Amino acid sequence: MIRRQSEDWDRFLSKSLEQLLNQPCLKFSQITPSALPERAGVYLITKIEDGIEIPYYVGRSKNIRQRIYNNHLMGPLSNARLKKYLIDNGICSNKDKAKDFILRNCAVRWIEIDEEDYRRRGAIESFCTALLFPEYGIDEEH
């Protein structure tokens, strides 16, 4: 028999997902560095299409500002996985067009999770990914 976490853990993960989904979204076109916290957390990037948000990417970071603004929005392909996915899947032809696509079509929301608790952030990210099944960010196995 495998030891399993308690039902409290199940409730914690469900509550974290609910908390993430209930956060107001911030459109990438409105993002400034100061609008994002320099705290650890889990984030959800969505594409807004006809007023509906489509989950595009779930991630976690020690520094939400660094990850969202410096990496996903302004960063090179090596640090901006969503841009790379958009190019690799034929949605955009290059890094600049991928950045423009994100600015015009995408939004982000996040929840803050204690910086020291990387395992908890990982569990929340995985749980949210499993239930939201985003378009990108689920890579092929090695």
C-alpha cells in the first residue's frame, strides 16, 4: 500500500486552484514591472478569445515579476517558453511576433506562495496543469 496525503491536502490543492482562478487577470498589454510582485508563486497565462479565457501556460517561480515580465514577455526564447511554444506550433513565426501575440491576446493571474516552499508550489502547479490542461507547457517525456 502506498501512503497518500490526507484529504486536507486535497482540499488545499483545490482551494489553491480556486484562489488562482478567482484572481483578477492582468492583460500583458497593461503589465509594468511594478504591477507584479517580487514574490514566489504559481501563475496562469491565458489567451483571451471572444471574452473567454483559454488556459495557455501554468508555471511557478521564486519571483513572479522576474518570470512574467523579464522572461515570458521581454526575454529571449531560452527563458520565454511560451514564446518558444508559439513559434514551434506555428502560431507565430519569430520571437518578435510571439511577443506581439502575447501582448495583444494574453493575460496572467497568480497566487503568492511562500518562497521557501518550492515543493508546495510544484504540487500546486502540477495540480492546476492537470485540471486546466493548458495548450502549452506540457512537454513530451524524455
